[in-house]
Amino acid sequence: MKSERNAERIDAAIALALGKSGIIAQNADDAAAIIKAALEVNKDGRVVTKTAPNVVPGQSAEQFVMGQLKTMRTHYWPGNISGSARGGSNSAPPGLDVSAFKRGNVTQMMATLAAHGERAVIDACRRQGIAVPSWIGGRR
């Protein structure tokens, strides 16, 4: 009966720790299996990590998740997109839009030149493989 109660305590601690961590739901079962192998109920009745290789003993389940599991299995959590940082799944910004030079829309060409300057437009056209019109003064 004591071992059943301890197993329930460990399962509850794991569920609480993973719930607070923000783990991707589809990875929760894998993470729970890893955590379960590292936890035990101590003499005081607290759920802590046991003495084992590559495990810091005496941590709570929450500390283990945030301190060790997150560094071992970073892909279990969503990428960081806070503070305008780009996560691994976001692509870089495309740069200056010079599609008007490809389409031949003179009004948009002039607006782009006025907003960004000749040098920026020339560089953007070259990067995107668009021929720079001969009437742009800074052409080299």
C-alpha cells in the first residue's frame, strides 16, 4: 500500500511539474518516463530526485524538469519567440521589397527609391536577381 501511495505522489509531482513547464503536449509521455526513473519519495514524504548517474540528487520534480530535462531535451518545448526573438521555425525577414522593378511598375519603383534610397534598392535588386534599371543614378 505504501508503494502505491508513493507511486501516486510521484505521478502527481510529474504531472504538476510538466504542466507548469509549458511542454508540448505530444512530448509529455516521453518526458514523464524520463522523470519517473529519476524520482523517489524520501523519508520525509517529499518527491525528490534520487542519487543516480547524471542526476543531481535532492531536487524536486519541478527543479529537475527546469534544470536538467529542459537542457537534455530542448525539442520537447516550443521555441522562444518572446521579445521579438525568432524561434528556430521562423524564417528571416525577406528584406526590401523590390518586386516593382521586376513587374515594371514605375510608380512603386519611385516610391521604393524615395523611401529606401538608391543604394539600398540596387543592393536588393542584385540580391534578388532583378536587373537594375539604367535610369537609376547610382548604378555601378
